[in-house]
Amino acid sequence: MALEGKGEVRGDVVDLGCGTGEQAIFFSSKGHRVLGLDSAPIAIAKAKEKATLRGSKAEFLEHDALELPSLGKKFDTATDCALFHVFPDQERARYVRSVSEVVRTGGRYLMLCFSEKEPTDWGGPRRVSQAEIRQAFSDGWRVDYINPGRLETTLHKGGGEAWVAALTRLP
């Protein structure tokens, strides 16, 4: 959410793997038209309930992030807080193609994912290296930056080791 304050979240936003909608509702409160997507029906139900209670215009839809083109929409910004790192290699490539189809040329993809520096003693999703991010987005994207960050979880005091990445969609 700090990225929005820095002007990195622009225009129409799709929040991929939105969970219960906190980020999408926040972006909507800042004037963005937002669609939050998640494949978990319970999460989407909670997100819709939160949006209604808070008077948010954010919209939510149960949808598979590997099938984004079927939305028939384009976005200026795609946000991904802890979704990219859950995909195995084959699905990761499919996910990147899916995102590429819905982010407008010049649009942004903003991602937060566990880094390879995060210990594996507690299990959790796959860890990701900077090289893996660069490789996954090597076709049709410019990596603007990949910076160290923290991913808040219920298992970590102070958050887990993560990467914050910003990429721009090329023509």
C-alpha cells in the first residue's frame, strides 16, 4: 500500500489474489477503479462484505488468475501481494502470460513475494529469487526494480523476507 502513496499505483487496478480485499478497498479509497480477484469463494465473500460495510466502490470477483484474458478487460496496474510465489514453474509461465494480456502497454505490475532469503523451516510457499523474477518477466516487460521488503504474515513478527518488484509492460 506504500507504493500507492509513491504514485506507483495508477489508473484502473486489478488486485490479483486479493484475499479478503484490504488492498483493493484501500486503492479504491484513493480514487482508483479496482477489481479484486481471488479463486477462493470465502475470501471473495468476505471482501464483498467489507466493501459494502465501508462504502467502497471496489468490485470483487471469484476468478482464476491463470485465465485473466477471459475478463475482457485491460488495466493500468496489476498488484500481486503473495500470489506469484505460489505457482510452480509451468503455471508461473502461464500466470505471466495471463497478466501480460490484461496490463496495458506502459502499465505496471507490482509484486510482493517471499524471497529466497526467507527461512524454510516453517514451510510455506516457494521462495523466489531476483533471477527467477527477471526470467519470468523477460519477454514484454521491463524490470524497474526489485527491492528487499517484508511480507506480513501471522507467522512472522515483523514480516518475512520478501521482494518488492515493479515492472512495466512493453509494447
